[in-house]
Amino acid sequence: MSNSNPAAVIVFRHAHDLPTKQQQAEMDAYNKNLPDDKKRGESYYYIHEAKPYNLPSPKQGSITLPWQRLSPDGFSEAKNLGTALPNWIAQHWATVNLVITKDPQSKDQTQNPFQTVIPAAYDIEASTDPKINPGMDVEFQLKNDPGFSKDGLISDGHSTLICWDRQGLWRDHGEDKSKTYILQSLAKDKQWPGKFTRPVKAGTFYVFTNPDKDGKYDITQYNYDTTHGFVKFA
């Protein structure tokens, strides 16, 4: 058992990534009047260094990222969430034993969601506070497609963390309606899109609770910053 709090699925967008505003201005200036095949892309600013990560549960081993894409601000945001997120969840919802994020092991996918959520997963795994971790392993599931099966996310009475990119979370105007987006795939039909706002990087958190027989949840949005913490929005 986790604790007496209700189980929830907590979904959020990754932290800020490269290039920074200064780098974007530099890139625009560099690319001015150059033919397309000579222009500098944003990958120029990635950290071109492979980085190995041990997954939180020793049973799951380790993975290696081919490069790193978070900006300095993004790494700070991920570190801050590593402390803030587990404590906030422990106050309101059941302990987290599952983290789902985009598989970062290929350059064809983004590394940002993984690098954003891994500090929080480490803190949950290492915590001796029974409200955060009552003595369990934190499982990581790495996915390539936001249409992954949503069955069983809270079936064992624990909570699940999902960190993804905007393209898999939220359909912007003009995007393909036939694709699966994580937020709409979890929300009860009459609640979506409602008053909920577009996900801000490392700043918008959607909490799904009380699933119906079809696996659709009630949804609550919280906005986060380091000054005010997590504030209920809708």
C-alpha cells in the first residue's frame, strides 16, 4: 500500500531547452543571407556529449543519452522539481512508483522529458520519508509514442508521473486531430479542453484522478514557479 491519499496521474511538460534567447539571436544573425544547406540548426547548441544515467531502480540498469538538450535554466528547473515535486505529491496524492517519459536513447527523439523528470525520480527512490517512498522501487517506462496504453496507471493504488514534450501532450490549432495527445486521452470528454491552458515548460501540471470505467479521469491544473510553488488554476 502507498498511503491514504488518492492515487493520481501527474502530467507535465519538460523544462526549458536549447537554444537560449541569446543563442537564438546569435543563430539568426549567423544564418542571415546563408543558403539553407549552410545554416546553423539548433542542434549546434546542444551539449554534444553522451551521458549515461542509472535508472532509479537498480533492477532496471542504465541508459545512455546521445546528447543533451536542456538549457542551463532547464537543468536548474529539473533540479528544483526534483525536490519540490515529490514533496507536493506526498501532501495530496499516493506515492509515485511509476514514471513514464519519452525514450531519450535516439537522436530522433527528444532527451528533454527524461532529463527533466529523472531528478524527481531519483529523489523519490532515495527518500526515507514513507509519505514519499514507503520502501518501493520506482519503475521507468520509456516510450516513443504518446499513444501508449494508459491502462493500469493507478491500478495498484500508487501514483504515476508522466513527462513529455508539447507535441505529444497538447494539440495546437491546425495540428492533426487524428493523432493521440496524452492530455485529451486521459481527460473525461466533458472536461476537455475546458478552462485548461497550454502547457508551459516545467510550469504547468495536470493531475488526473477518479477514473471512470473507460479509464478517463477528472482533471485539475496547477501552475508552478519557485516563488509560489504549486497553485491550483482550474
